Amino acid sequence: IDALVVSAAYPAPRTPVETLNAETTRPFFEKLAIEPLALAAAAVPHMKRSGGGRIVFMTSAGPLGGIPAFGAYAAARSAITGAVKSLALELAPAGIPVNAVAVNFIQTEMYYPKAWLEDAKKAAKLLARVPLGRLGDPAEGAELVALLAEGRAGFMTGQVLNMSGGSS
């Protein structure tokens, strides 16, 4: 295994603080933190045997600036953000850089469906939150991931790169 790109997805419904409990929060952590970390754990022995590799986690830039009423989603995404630095320090001696790409405001049908964006009022409100004034193309995120996964930024480790059109 030369590179592992972990791109976990899970719907992000509103979870106001009054609704947070183990039952409502657990699925977010299972899909967005526990499963991605387990996948990395399974790949590392193979990478170590082959003399190195690269791990790139996809996560969300939303929690970097906070997301009111999305506590469960933000907490689970932040778990990966927090793990990146620790994993990077642990795996650096084995020649395995670990980084994350934190995206937001990327046009996907899961998060920003085209049908929803056709409402001029909704689209304007959304785009007002993005300094670049547009949603990102998934291909733009893929290019950044490829840079990391292909080892073209092999001296970089422990970083969470925010790709969200200038927002935090």
C-alpha cells in the first residue's frame, strides 16, 4: 500500500445541544472517526513492511470555525483533525506522512445539491459565506489529495489543509 486516502461521509443533520446524547452522537463517531482510524490502523503494518507510504484523511473545514447546532458532526470531524498530528508524529519514523484535507463549500449532491442551488436566494446566502464567491469543484479537492497521496509533498506531515474558498 503506497497511499491510503480515507474519505468518510455521513449526513450532517442539525443536532442542537439539547438533542446530544450517546445515541444521537455515536453514529457520527462510528462513521467519521472510528471507521477511518481503524482503516488507517489496518494499512499501517503493510506500509511499514514496504518501507513507507502516505495517509490522507478527508475531513470538513466546517468545524474549524464552528457550526452552530451541528455539535455531533463537528465533534466527530474534529476527532480526525485532532488525530492527524498524533499519528504523524508516531508514523514519521516509519516514513509515513499523515495529513488531512479539510474541505467545505465544495459542490456535491450530498451537501449542496444543484437543485437547492437553483434557488437564487439560497445560493446567494450560501455564497456570501465564501470569500472566493463560488463553490469549489470536487476536482480541486482531488488535486490537493493527489499531491499528498502521490508523495509530491512528502516532507509535509501532521497538517490539516483548509480548502474552503477562504472561509474558516
